[in-house]
Amino acid sequence: MDIVEEKKEVKTETATPKKSFSKKGFFRKRSVTRAQVHVLCTYNNTKVTITDMRGEVLGWASSGSLGFKGSKKSTPFAATLVAQKALEKTARFNIKEVEIFIKGVGGGREASARAIGNAGIQINRIKDVTPVPHNGCRPKKPRRV
């Protein structure tokens, strides 16, 4: 009996080169001239998120991350510093004009928008996107005595 040996084909690595992933592609130099600023002002905190026009986050800051504690987080002063910090984080994107979307009822609503304007960035639009209930919850049924 003859035993037939089969030759296995050996794939060489040069046929399909492996892709190398690095963080350089993520942190590449990118110029975003127009951006959106989303400001969330609650009774307890103020958050500012800067995104490009597609909604991809470029940078963010909150008054809690800046070291404010307790009731000081929701002050207009804290909101000013939060907006400045978020703009510092996104300075490498060369943002020239922004649209501001403000949500919430906190004290830092106007202060954050004013801080963005004072930074030398042109504000195209300020829009209030606070959710408002149109009819509210269903009322309780009347009590039968």
C-alpha cells in the first residue's frame, strides 16, 4: 500500500499584511470650523459638551470635574469656568463659530453662553432645548369616602 502525502499550502504573511492600529489616527490634526455646544444646567451641576456638526464629541467639562462641590457646582461662576475649560480642551480643532443648545433650569444658563461669546467665538444660534411636558401625567383618580 502506498501512502500518499498531501502537501499543505503554507500562507505567507506577505500576502495579506496585518493592519496596525494606533492612536495617531484618532488624534490626527483635524480642523472643525463649525461646532455645536450642548449646555446642561441642572439645579446641582453644569455640563458643557462640544461636538462637531455630526454630533461627535470633541471635548467636555463639568463643574464637578473642575473641583466644585455641593451647591457651588450650579452657580453662574462655575458655569463660566466650565465653558472656558471645554473651549480650552477643543482649542486644537480651530473652532470659529458655534451653535449653542441649552437644556435645563439651572443658574448657569446665561453665564455659559456669555463665556463662550467672550472667548472670541462667533455664536450663530442659541436654542433652548429644555423638555416641556405638554399635558403632564395622568391625574390620580378621585378618592371615594
